[in-house]
Amino acid sequence: MLLTKSNGMIIGPIASLLGMFMNGIFYVLNKIGIPNIGLAIIIMTILIYMAMLPLTIKQQKFSKLQRKMQPELNKINKKYEGRKDPESMERQQAEIKEVYGKYGVSATGSCVQLIIQMPILLALYRVFYNIPAYVPMVKQVFFPLVDELITANAGDYLKETNAARFFLKQFENENYINGVTEYVQNTFIDVLNKFNSADWTALTENFADLKGDIANTVTSLTKYNSFLGLNMANSPSSLFRQAMESKTYVLIIVALIIPVLAAVTQYLNVALMPQPAAQDGNDQMNNTMKSMNVMMPIMSAFFCWSLPNGMGIYWITGAVIRCIQQVVINKQIDKMDIDAMVEKNLEKMKEKEAKEGKKDKNRVSSSTMNTYSSMNTRRMKDKSSTSVSSDSERKAQQARQTNGKKYKPGSLAAKANMVSSFNDADNSSSKKQGRKG
């Protein structure tokens, strides 16, 4: 359900918080006599983007520095090209990490800022798209008309309108079928909130008995939704169709204003944004980046063409704010002394390595002691084995010498005498060891 607010685990709570903020802005505007949704959207967008300015600065700084260090990264990647053994891959990652450390940025620097910003921007979109769900003053405008439409069984009629195409599942929900009052009211408000001028006229024709309440609702909504002559609830596409049917060519120009402004401001936004450095030898990725820079303004125009004007105002305001931010941030970053920054980061890296090296030097682990113990044990065994082997070799040498003095080398008698001499030497050694014991 859209009007019952977003219930996502991440987007839901953020949207509720932003909704309270939006409600506060609208309340203040109402107190000073200008309760206008378009103006509230602009103020809210400015404040949100100002609050996210520190994240934006970090993101732009990362993009700018990435262009500086990209040649070094390309050189490392080329150095280890085709080498997939674990040792080479480990050394490659270590060298890349050293480059990032030298420039004082994290390899995930840009992603972190985007991960933080995306839920906020998506939640902001939900609030602007469903103002009545978050601003009780706007929701109240739909009463008593909604209750009267429920009594008149207008659900089947609303379900068939063009505005209901986004909410068809709500009409099939068991809460709607069972007539849960709040659910049915929210469903009706969801649909009515997307009505354009032609839809309100058709509703009046089909429910003539409610003509007065319909007129009062439209008057109040117009007061809230009208901004610079545009109805924030209408979409440029519906206004364009209306202009073509009535042959009011001035309305055609008005209908095109928001999509065109959305495309232009988005193009300026992309042009001012620090572009990722071109990847050497990666033509496919470079072409993809160029295509995205062209497609983003076109997509902005398309979205703002089909969505309510309120969303278009938000889109344009956000793009203008980002352009201003990027001009200021780019000037600040251009003034940075990259060489001095790199030198400072290198000193920090050396100090960190020195501290880590000192800790490693003073730390003797149990595994190291076990290793030394094992090494000493092996040496003792090897020494013992060597001693036994040397003793046997001495006895055999003594037997060969004795044998060579009495008998002809190679004869059967010589071999038998050599065995006897070996045994005599062994017995003699055992006796000596016994006396020592």
C-alpha cells in the first residue's frame, strides 16, 4: 500500500522520518499563508542535499583523486597481467592497496557514499510521490468526499480509471474485499491523488450528487498543488494529451517545460561531475561510460514526462543543487596540493608500518616456540641417527681392513672372516659401553 507509507525494512523508517520533516515544512508554510506542495518539495530537497554535503564532498574527492592515481593502477594491472598464481595476485593487491594509501582514499570510497545516499534519496522519492500519506493536512482535503464515494460504491469506477493502474493490487487485497475502512479509504485517496483535471471532470459527471464535495476537494488541492501555473499532481504527458484534445498549443509548451528542464539540468550535472579515468585497453568500459552520460539526461526527461509534476520539480531541484555543489567542490579540489597530500600520506604509512613492525618484533607467539621446539627435537633425533650410522660404518671399515690383511680380496673365506670381524667389533663396543655404565 502506497498511502499507508513504505513498510520496507530500510526505506520505510527513513521515509517516515523524512515524512515528518516534510510535514513540518508544510505546517510552517501554512502558518505563513503559502501552503504549497511544490514549494515544500523545493525546500525539502535543498535541506536534504545540504545535509548530505559531507558525503558528496567525499565522493567528488574520491572521483577526482581516482583520475590522478589511475595511471599507477593501470601500470600495476599491466605488470601482473595474465599472472593468476596466488603469490602474484597477493602482491598485486598489496601494491594496489599501497597506491590507495598513498592518496589517502579507500578502494571502496565511492561505494560507501552511494550506499548511504541511495536509501535516503529513494525514501525521499516515496515521500514526494505520496504526499497525503506523510502530510495529514493534505490527506484531510480528501474528506468527506472519500467517505461519500465509499457509500456510493464508487470502487469499481475508480478501479477502471487510468490513475488506478498503479494500485490494482490494492483493489484485490483481502482488506479491501473485506471492507476494512482505513484500507479502503487509503486506496481511494491513492487513486484520487493521481487524478488530473480530466479525471475530476469525469468523476463529477458520473457522480453528480457529489458535485459540491468534488468541487471543494479540487479547490483545496489546487491551492496546495498549483506551483508556477502547474498542477503538481498532473503529469506532463496527461497535460500534453489534454492540450492536444483541446488544441491549446500554449499548454503543449507548458507540458514540455519540466521534461526539458530535467534533461538540461541532468546534462549539466553529468558534465560537471568528475568523470572516472579512462581504462587503458578497456574500450568497452570507456564506451559504456560515454553512453551512460548521454542516456542519463534522456532517462530524466522520460521519467519526468510520465510522473507527476511534483516529482519533476524534485528531480530538477536536485540536479540544480548538485550542479552548484560540484562547481564549488571542484574549485576546492583543484586548489589541493596533490603532491603535498601524497607526501603526508606516505609519512603516515611509514609511521604505521614502523609501529606494526615494533609490535611484531616484541611479540613471540606460542606457535614460534613450538616451531623451535620441534626443530630442536628433530636435530636431536638426526644427531642420534647420525651417531648410530657412524658407529656401524666404523665397524664395517674395521672389518674390511682386518679382512684385507689375511685373505684374498673377494674370496669366500675373506667374506666369512669379514662378518666374524664385524661381530667381534660389535661385541667389543657393547662391553665398553657396559663398563662405562
